[in-house]
Amino acid sequence: DTGVSQDPRHKITKRGQNVTFRCDPISEHNRLYWYRQTLGQGPEFLTYFQNEAQLEKSRLLSDRFSAERPKGSFSTLEIQRTEQGDSAMYLCASSSGTFYGYTFGSGTRLTVV
Amino acid sequence: AQRVTQPEKLLSVFKGAPVELKCNYSYSGSPELFWYVQYSRQRLQLLLRHISRESIKGFTADLNKGETSFHLKKPFAQEEDSAMYYCALSWSASEKLVFGKGMKLTVNP
């Protein structure tokens, strides 16, 4: 297992386009998290899955954002009709439980032009 | 609302000097506190957890519920400690972490 993988590493898109990111967690971890990080800020929680169930969503996750984790394995995060304010680093993490600590991926850097 | 404050954005010390990275939190219940670290060109990783009461790479952190603080300390800083450090808070009713804005530590030779 090579840890948490995220794809792509970088994405540049035009405003109004849809984008989708993928996260492959550590196979033994049943919990998967998405966070967003902007310059000068710490990561901000977006959503969390336990197996295939999406159990918690942040108010930051507007109706343009959707996340899935089919079959409790990899996850996708889709942003529809991107806006310049969506430009950020999108981080995925997996865990056996928050108290055990997260393992983060390298992130996907999104730039909306 | 739960909140984590790291009051200093930057700290620069010389090798061998003591360091203390401050973290204050806002939560009325029983929190779980963490320190995460991001070295240059590496991914964010867990440094230590309050619940483990461990010392990692010479770093320790003590939870002070009276002062609602979880400061990270190391008696003798090394150049390889240069990184971004994030304090984070969780609690039993949620799986999410609330992070502070982070602090950049630079250890000069």
C-alpha cells in the first residue's frame, strides 16, 4: 500500500466548467475525509465517509459540490460550475478513526481561471 | 463553535534553542488535540496526539484544560524541525478535525 493517492495533482479549469477529483485511501481504512485548504489557512473540513455512507457534510459544501464513495473504496469529489473562489488545495485523508490520526494524500491543487 | 487559534504565524530560532508553538482551543466539552506537521514538499502528517501522551521527534505537548491550551514544545530544536505545524481539535460526537491556521517554524544553523 502506497498510502493515500489523489489524482490529478494539479487542475486548471475555466470558470463555469465541472471538475472531478479522485482519492484512493489506504485499503484498511474505512473512513475517508475531504478537506479544502486555501493560502494561509489550515485545512477546512468538507465531508466524511464511513465505508460508503456519507455521514457528515460541512456547510462549506454548497449544492455545487458532491462527493461519492461507491463500494466504500475510492472517493470522488465533483465541483460543478466552478467559480474563482473554488481555487484551493483539496486534500483527502483516510483513517481507522479520528483519534488514531489521519493519513493525508498529497492533494489536488485546483486553479479556476 | 469549536475553534483552534495559533496566535503566531512565524517562529525563527537557532539550532539548539528551545521552541514552543502555541495552540489555544475553544470547546466546552472534552477535546482531543493533535499536532500535524508538513515538511517542505511533503504531505501533511500526524506528529502527535494528546490521547497517546507520547513524545515524537523530541516534541511533547500537554493539554491544559484550565487555559484551554495544547502548546507544542521541544527543548533543543534541530534544522530538520523546520516545517509548518498545525494544531487540530476533535471531539467524541464528530469525526472531523478543526485545524488552526498553522505556524511556520524555521530553525537556522
